[in-house]
Amino acid sequence: MSRTIVSGIVEQDGCLLLVRECLPGEAQRWVLPGGVVEPGELAHQALVREVYEETGLTLAGLTSLAYVSQHVVADDPGWDGTWTVLTFRAERPTGTLGPMDPDELVLEAAWVPIGEALTRLAAHPSRRRREPLISCLNGTASPGTLWLWPGGPEDPPVMVPAFPR
């Protein structure tokens, strides 16, 4: 099975929009707002919907593709398959901050100062979610870089830049 996830890097006044989620059987963690693209939905529509559900904020639009990450999960029921994660930058959210997650996985949405946000995001246990995001936010990977994880989570990723530096 192949699935697509979208996530959004939304910055405002020196802060990054994060959500604290708790997936069944896992510890709580801070992540970017986002989620699975539903059938018949385009990526930009899914991101606007997910950000609204998880934070209560409405995005005016996407500004750029931050990065793409693709990996395969095996031997994990419910997650088995090829996963493609599209992470976008977005701006000008409007509305009142407060999660309205129909799945009830998001416990809190917050504007977190960038330094503190980097610390929280660096604590994520999944290398495949953590490394592309931190590299994007630190500027150590070119915008639009494709991260491929052909050998599994412990092997180094293959990084394909969107354009040569």
C-alpha cells in the first residue's frame, strides 16, 4: 500500500506552529501539523484541511515545497507500505488557535519559539521524520530536497536536491 502524508512549516513572529499528538500506544510528541491525504484530495487541499483540524487555523496558501521524504515500513501492522511525506511552507494563518481533531490524536496546538521548537522536534524518535525537518529548518538541505530511505531507518538517507547548489 502507498500512502501520502502532508505537513506544514508555518512560521510567525519568530515562532513555529506545532501540535502535541499522542498516537495509540505511543508517547506524546511535538510535530508539525499535518496528516494523511484522503482519497480524491490534492496535497494542498489536504494540508489546509489538516492544519485547520489540528490547530483551528486556516491557511491562506502554500508558499513553497520544503522537502519530500519517502520510505518503506515493513512489519508494523497499520503502517506497512510506502510512505511519501510532502512538507510545505505556508503563511498567513487566520483563526483562533485550538485543535478540533476529529481523530482526537492532537492534544494541543501552540506557537513555539523557533529554538524551543527545534529542541522539541529533535526529540522525535523517527529519524525519517526528524532529520529532513531539522535540516530544512537549519538550512543545511536545499529547499525541495528529496530524502529517500532505501535501506531502512538506521541506514543513511539518499538526498536528491531540487537544484544544484
